[in-house]
Amino acid sequence: MEKIEITTEKFGELKDGREVTLFKMKNINGMRVDIINYGGIITRLFVPDRHGEFDDIVLGYDNLEQYTADENYFGALIGRYANRIADASFELDGEKYILDVNNNPSGKPCCLHGGNKGFNSVLWESTITDLDGNDGLKLNYISKDGECGFPGNLEVEVYYQLTQENNLKIEYRARTDTKTVINLTNHSYFNLKGHSQKEIKDHLIYINADYYTPVNEGMIPTGEIIEVKNTPFDLRAINELSKTIDINNKQLNLTGGYDHNFVLNKDNNNLSLAARVIDTMSGRKMEIYTTEVGIQFYTGNLIISNGPAKDGVNYKKRSGFCLETQHFPNSPNQDNFPSTILNPGDEFHSITEFSFDIM
């Protein structure tokens, strides 16, 4: 079997002089993904349309300086805890842990995406390694005990693999020496028409979920798990996003569009279909398979401009969407949510695959 082509080049230097490397992985079909070891960021993802023309379908920047200043988490690995933890604190075995406060929607402070030094802003050790007979990218990072307030020394490995079948696989593994909480994901913003093609409201969206977790004005789940039936959150029949995203609905009004966790229909931890997105203009179809129990659907309602992005494009509200596979937000403070606790001697293991095809 023909191997995936992987090349490397310098992407830039951090202020302390450490070099950041760009890895380019390309399959026999011409599909290509570019990843830097700063933040494990997916910087470009070239996928063909129905005419065989390739376009970059993820939002991002051309230079390291903009990534280090980015508030959107474009393409980045997220941890230790993806999404929000209310009041930037939680209790574990009777001990209270105080986390970084780095988000304060509607005056409700929280810890967002791991804190001030989340996994999106660290330089990962990187190696090209064999994965199931094909080379892929392996990233390693040790998050020290107390980093951003979280307990335990956490050893994390993330594997990126591009397949000859046009799948991008992300595999996460982690171990700890002290009881802790963990929730890892990737925060890529997609626009299947191409990253420069403005809004995403004409995309068709399907999410395999009968329930979702509503939020309060601080965008923290209330603890309720609500049926999607007869709400704009019923995305079980694929439909154009424009038909639901601007409906006058309390939950959509709170977040300015979709920014909610969906409870995936699962009865085990196997890899299964979570979501499907289609762009009828290009014919591109993306399916997301995951072992995770939830997925955050975010429609780029709060994209913050950080100057011209890739190819001189200025991104705006709803220039891209995220489908972040995850455990639920604020689970450490919600006993009725699936547990995110990781114990010493156990291994955190999660897989997500993005599968691309043409309609």
C-alpha cells in the first residue's frame, strides 16, 4: 500500500526562540492536511469538490504571530478541559480546585478551554510515527500538576492520521498520577465551500442526537438534558442551517446562534456517526465519527477578527462552524452528566474521524 506523503518545514519561532514546525500530510488522492506543533493546530485542509478542484476548508492564518494572539482557537487542540467550567472551579473528593478565569459571558466567570495556558497555546513535542501501517503525526505534552489549576501531572499523546480513503483521524490518549478531570477535542472551524467563502448558513446539517444540554446566560449548561423534538435543535433530518439558526428561540438568542452540546445517540463507546454536513454548491460532504458522548455545534457567532487571515481573507460572524466532539461542558460540577474523571492507572482514550466525500 502506498504511504502517506509527509513533509516538514519551519513555520516560525516563538518569542523565546523555540522553533515551530509545519507538517504537511498528503494522500494519493491529493487531499492534504497541514498541522503545526504549536497548539497542534490544523492550519489548512485541502479537499476536492465534485469537479476535482481542491480548496482549503478550514479557517486560520498564514503566520505564527496571529495564531499566538488568536482568541478563536482556530484549528487547535483543546485541553485540559474543552468548553466551560462554571465559576472556574470544581470539587474532587472534597477538595476544591480553583482554575484560571479566562471567560466571563454576561458577568458569569468560567474557565474556558483549559485556561490561560490551554493545550492550544503550548509547543508539543512532535514525531512522525507509524500508525496502522501508515505514517502519521504524534504529538506529546506533559501538563504539570497545578497547571491552570488542574490537579495531577497529565501525560498526553495526540495522533493525527490522514488515510488514503480521505479520512482525517485524531486519536487522544492521556494518563495521570493524581485523580483529575479531562476533556479533549479539536477546535477546527469548517466552511465546506472554502475558507474564504463567507457565511455557512446554506450548509446542510445533521446531528445524531435526540437530546441536548440547554445553557444559561453565561453559556454554561443548566444541568438539564432536554429533548430536541419540536425545537430548532432537532437536526436529526438533514436540512439547511438557514432554516433554523435565526429562529426566535430563547436558547439561540442567548448564544447568537448555535453554541450547544448535543447528547449523541450512543449505547457504547464504539466509533459511530455523530454528524453530517453537506455543501450543495461544491458537493463536499463531511461526516464525523467519534467515541465521545457529546458534540458541541458552534456556528462562529463570536468570531473575533485578528486582522487579515489566510489569503488576505477577513473572517466575520458565521464564516465557519465547529463540531467539537467531547464530554459535556461543566461535567465536573454536574453529577448527572457523564463523568470526566481520570484516575491514576487508567488511560483516557478517545477517537474522532472526519470523513470526506462528494455528493
